[in-house]
Amino acid sequence: MKRVLITAALFAATSLSSATAANLRMSWWGSDDRHLATQEALKVCGAKFGHTISPEFTGWGGHQEKIATQLAGRTEADIMQINWPWLPIFSKGGEGFADLNQYKDVIDLSQWTDADLESGAVKGKLNGVPVSTTARIFMFNKTTYEKAGVALPTTWDELFAAAPVMKEKLGADYYPFEAAPSEGNGLNARIVVILRATQTTGKSFIDPETNKVAWSPEELTEALNFYQSMVDKGVIESWKSSSAGGNRPLFENPKWANGRYASSYQWDSTYGKIAGPLEAGQELVPTKSLTSEGGKTEGIYRKPSMLLAISKNSKEPKAAAEIINCLLNDPEAVTILGATRGIPSSKVAIKTLTDAGKIKPVQADAYKIVMESEGPSVSPLNEHPRVTDAFDTNLEAFAYGQQSAEDTAAEIIASVDDALGGI
């Protein structure tokens, strides 16, 4: 009996060693602070399980193309930070990445809400766990509004009413809001049109069930006319006028830095990036969505900012799952990573960072707005390149007066549905 026990013990030790000693790779994009923190956290997590993890990191530019090439050649890293809109591109049937449900004994999935986990799933397969959750929220330059003697708006009507007062008190080149195109696309204008249509109809842009545009031509026409009324009444600068000054991102736009653009509708996770360039003495305040009479929903555009996934070709998927669980749920690793990927989705991670004072009060306020606001589910297809190109091409033509609102709505719906049919 003793010999049998010794043999069993040796077998168990050997199995443990072979199961835990793995050489892994992890890829991600980001800035220097994320790169440094992630490398340090990987060392900690690797030491806990006896793994060695080789880091592969870049900036955002070209990262999607790199991942696409690797996936095609089956040379991708074991652990990947992936963008949420990539799911329908790289995993249309849910087979593009490993199903993390198979490793629920390793990854503590109870730390995420059902909605969080559903957002990372494709056809029932958990392709990735959300690292953080982000949403578009309103951010107001409180200082500019105070100079104009105008209270921060809570409704669209109040925002419109602020325009003539702000121009009279501060100058004709002041706008209570901005929806300017930047970096060669119409994202900021598009997202405002989408918000308006979502609020008035209670329906998200793309129906997750049918993968078609959920709005009728009449509903989208109303949202386009609303956008045009913002231009006509001086609430926002026109597409043509703002483009003449250069299609710069908001944080590089002097009109934003000096307060002439007095508010914007941005991802909460970009608060630091867009607050940083403001001139000294200016204060940026996050608020809940503006509402209008008869609106059916706040229309929050909420999504995972990114996911951690495991390659379906990984030779060590369980070891990779151990590292993911460590990075997202282990207090030591979570503290090292801080908010370099936004405020975490994991419950234990949020508690860890909150208790450690690692989340700034204004970040916490913005995140609270994100999590407490309501709206219909958003499809990752909203951000598919074919979809955004179809929307922006027609929206730009409308903004330049080359198409009517009715024709633009019909063209957007037809071209987006056509694009979706080929995805």
C-alpha cells in the first residue's frame, strides 16, 4: 500500500509540473503605461503558476492588421487582447477563439455579470472576458458654461437654448456642443445621429437578432434632421467648417482646449485624454445622457472596451486561462495594472482598486453613469468597417447639402444592410 501511495504521489507531482510549466505569448495594444504595467503583472502571474509569458505589444495603429495576419497563419499569441468589434470579423460562428466556458474551473467567471459575459460570447461560445466596460457619455466644460451664465443642460432643449446665450456672452465661435469629424471619419457626428434615433425609437442601430438596421427610413430621417437642426441653430459647428480647420482628434483641437467647444459625447474611458489638454482652470464634468420629451430610452451606447481571449490554436490553453484569471482577478496583478485598461469589469478588481484609492473620483463618477444608465443592447457590427464606411459616406454627403435627409436615410439603410449581408 505504501508503495502505491508513493507512486501515486509522484504521478500527481509530475502531472502538476507538466500542467503548470508553460511557455506562453500574450499580445496587446496600448500606450507606454499599459505596456509597462502589463509586463510587470505578467511577471507576477507567471511566477505564481510557474509559466513564462513573452510579451508582444504595439500601439493601436496597424494592430488589427497584425492580428488578422497571425490568425490567418495560425501564429497568434496564446493570450490576446482583442477589440470587441473584432468578434464578428474573426469569429463569425464563435469558432475563432477558444471557448472560455471550458475553463470556468480556472477563470472565476462569477466576477462578471451575465450581461458582461454575454457581450463576449458568440453563438453561446465565450470568446473573451471583458477587461473593462465603456460607454459614450456627455462631458461638459463646466467653466465655459459658468462664464456664459448657463446651467449645465440635462435635456436637449436646454442644450439648444444655451447656443444663443453662449454666442452673445462669449462670442460667435463658441458652441455648447461638438460633433466634429476627426481623423478622416464621421464618428462623432455618426454617434450623435445614432443616439438620437435610439432615444426616440427605443431601438439600437443594428438589431442583434436579424443583423439588419432596426430603424425605418422615417425614424432615421428624423435623427438626421435633428443633427442638421443642431448645425442650423449654432449648437454645433458644421461638418464643412470644422473640417476646414483640419480633421484633428478632439484632444488635439484648440477649439476644445480653450473651451470654444463646450461639451462632447465621448467614451468615459477617454476622460483623462480629453481633459488633459484643457487650458488651466477649466473643469470637465461627466453627466448622464440628455433627454427629450417622449424619448423611450436614455440610449446608452455601452460595450466592452476590450476582451482577453485565448487562441484556439494554443497548445497550453489551461495555462493561458490561469494567466487571464490572474491578470483580471488576482489582487496583486490587478493593483499593478490599475486603470491602464479602464475601470475593470471584474467585481473583485473594482473593489481592489477602489479600496486602494487607485480610481480617481471623477473616473468613478463617469463609470457610475455608465453602469446606471439604460439602453438597448449594442451589436459589435455597429463598428464593422464596412458598416461605418457606408454610414459615414452618406452622412458626409448630407452634411455638405448634397443629399436630402430622406435620401440619406434610405441610402444608409440600404448600404448598411447590404454590407451586413456580406459579413
